[in-house]
Amino acid sequence: MAIINQKTQFEPDSLNSCVVGIAAEVGKHDSGMHQHKKGQLLFAPQGCMSFALENSICILPPIKAVWIPPSTQHRATMTNVVAYRSLYFDCTVFQCPSDITMIEVNALLKALIDKMALWTWDKPEDEMKNTTALFWEEFYAAKRLMPIS
């Protein structure tokens, strides 16, 4: 299952997959301050959300995504209906950024995020390999935006 709603109990660190994706359409939502052992890419293809760290807050519009390294305290807040995607990566398997990184999302990266967010949580890792490699190629080629601190 990859599509969740506000009642879904979801904990990405409890899943053994090296890539875990979720897709959701939610209205008012506040994740509260939390962290994950996995790194997270947060993206909203429709609607806007607020993204907060311990000492800063920013708006995440539909053309941008944010990378959240493992063990980083963060909070996502939505006040209107938002379609959002989150990808969680085991950073012992992938070469993930060690800093919070905001990027512009082009059409190919958006398509990859959508595809990966809808993967079943028990998808065999060999079936993820090529798409995941292309995701990271596009992620590292994406335009970086002002650093968040």
C-alpha cells in the first residue's frame, strides 16, 4: 500500500525496504515535530504546505521539493487540500545529501517521484534499481534553491 489517508498508521522506519514511498491527498494536517531514521524527500505536486525545522519555516510550493536528512527534526503543516508525496531512503544504501536541500522539480523528476510514491511497500529491490538510479541522477542535477538552516 502506498496511498494513505489521515487515518493510516504509517511509520517508514518500521519498513525494511531501502525505498518507501507514500502518496496522499489530505486537508488540514499537522505532522508535529518528528524525525525519521530514513532520509525523506517531501514534495506536493498540488497545493502548498509549510515546512518547519527547529529554527525556521518555509513554504513548499508545487514546483519544489525538500530533502530531509535522517534524524532531522521537522514538521509539515497543510491548511488546505494538498496532494503530497514522500519518499524515504535508507541512507546506508544510497549516497544521500547530508544537509537539508530544496530543489526545483522538473517534469521528469515529478514523474519519478509520483511513480516511486505509488510503489507497494514490499516491492522487490531489484525492481526499484533503475528508477531509483534515475531519480538520484535527476535529484543531483536539479537546480538548488537557497539553503535552509
